[in-house]
Amino acid sequence: FDHQSGSSIRFRPRVSMFSDRSLKSVLHLASMSVIRSENDLRSYYLRKVSEGKNKMLVLNNIRNKIIHRIFAVVNSGRNYEKNYQNNLVCP
């Protein structure tokens, strides 16, 4: 969070004291690891960076995607499938 009022910036942006810093660091390392290997999240990263997006913004988006995939696997109770086809979607 940054501390600013109008155009004046008072302090360097910092992580909220209510956040779990160790979990955030693990997610950051996971996102860095994901963009080093050949997969769909790496292609997403390269595409967004080539569009001119900030690299840290794209890494934050990848962290969010990792979290969503974790919760989807936990809620469904099944193993992760890379090419999952939902039966409810009409062709």
C-alpha cells in the first residue's frame, strides 16, 4: 500500500501488516518458477509483457491465477487436469 495525497507520495509502498508475508513470498517464487518452464502461464506472461504491461503486474496476475487453480482443485476434489473440458458447456 502506498501513502499519497494528490501528487505527493509520503512513504515507499509496503506490504500490508495484515498480509501473510511468507505466503506471499512462496506465491512469488511459484510464479517466477512458472514463467521459467514451458507452459500456458509462461505464454501468458510473454504475451502480456510484449503488449507493454509491467512485468510485476503480470507476475501478480499469474499469482492470482495460481491461487484460483488451487482453490478450484480443492473445491472440486479432483486432480488438476491441464486440458479440462467442462461437460456443461455446449459445443
